Amino acid sequence: MEANKAYLIKKNIISIEGQDKEIFLQNIITNDINKLKNEKSIYAALLSPQGKILFDFIIIQNEKKFLIEVDRFDAKKFFEKLMAYKLRSKVEIKVNTNLLSLDVDNQLFKKISNLSENLFVFFEDPRFKNLSFRALINLENLLNFSEKFSISVIDDDKKYCKKLFDRGIPPVGFGSMYSEIFALEANFKELNGIEFKKGCYIGQENTARMNLKSKINKRLLAIKNLNGDVKKDQNILYKNSVIGKVATDGSYPFGLIKINDENKNEFLEDNFKTETSELKILQNKFI
């Protein structure tokens, strides 16, 4: 990424403040909110009672509130789910439509992170080292930000999406796979999205049991379309046997694939088929 460019990515920011904000989030998310006392950001999810992913997001702490960066297309439903869980908790939950999320170059990130001015909030994506560097900035400060650092702000998240895809991370939220995939199948343990030592949260019991028994029979993996048209929910075939299905299609397809130690080496080398396409696993970081 060029140091003189910043890219707007399709995220919305939800803020949570109030005296119960820590305990409210701690009781519902997969990660430990107390990590933010020492870390700038954490990755987490909200699960169904069965342990399947409803929403994934990044949380940072800014002064007296938590800021949650969630996929723009999941934001409305995520906000409604948080409000449903609020009950009598003394928290205030808002969608901040003026706060923009920028993917910035590492050099620019170092420059802005050393400033004392409160023009923006900055953090590194906690899923992988050097994956993405972010700045959250108010819309009214965008022009000042652009001029101050002599950068162009571009409304295009293709580079960001490809960075995630190349690392085996779905570029969009889990809304299109709502309640279909268990957190451990979606590699949340490897992406630093689950804290197994914290107390209970929604979906914790089944997630902990799967981890304890190493009962992860399927993995969400990036797949490369070699030929044809990849379509969501199609069966994925290997040597005429069904070994998974297409979880997402489009420019960045993913498959939920049954894989084990006995077959993984040949799986990584061979091709797969669906009814309308030929595929290959793009990466092997999670298997």
C-alpha cells in the first residue's frame, strides 16, 4: 500500500458506554474485554447459544467508551441484538455514522500513532501481525486529516479485502453465514478471537467442549476459483465424494471443508469441484 493513500473500508462503528459497559460485553462476547487494559484492540464474536457465529468485530477502548468496528452490512442487526441483550444494564449503545474506518500504510500508521492530537483513534488489526493498520476518524475531520498528512483518501476497499482473503480471513462479516458455522470452524482460536480462561458467555459451553475434545471436523478456508462459476451452498466434491460446501461466493469465495491429518496434504495439492466450477484451497494457515 502506498504511504500517501488511505482506503475507506466498509465498516460501521458502534459505541458502548456507561457504568456497566465492561460486564455487559464480558457476558456476551468470546474474548476477554479486560485485555483492553493492556492491548489496543481485540477481535471477538457474538455467538448463538449453540456456539455458531452471529457477528464478528474488533473492539477498542477510547477514553470512557468502547468502540466496536463491525461490517457495515451486519451493523443494523448487530445493534438490534445488543439492544435485546441490554435489559437493565446501565449502558448506552449508539451507532456512530460519522466515524469512518481507514486502512492506512504502516509508515503513516507510525506517524499518526505518535501524535498527541485527538483527531482520530488508531489501532492494528489484532488477528494477524502486520495485517492491517487502521485509523478511525470523524467525517468532519477527514479533510484536515488528508491535508495534514498529504494523503488521498480513496473510497475503495478492494486492497483491504484481498489482504484478508490472502490470509484466509473472510473480508466481509458473517451475516451471509449467519448461525451456520461454529466459531472454532471459522478459525477463531487461531485468529485470537476466543479467550478460554474467561467466564461464561453466550455459546461458551459448546465452544469449550469442542476445543477440549479437539472436535473440529470442518474448517472455513479460502478457495481459489480455477474455472467456472462458484455458487454459495453448492457441494464441494473431492474424488466424487462430498467434502464440504461453498460458504461464500463472489470475488472472495470460502468453503467449509471437512479435513483431517490423513487427507490434508493431498487436499492442499489437489483440486476440488462443484457442480459449476473447479477449485483449489488458497492457503493452509489453519490446517
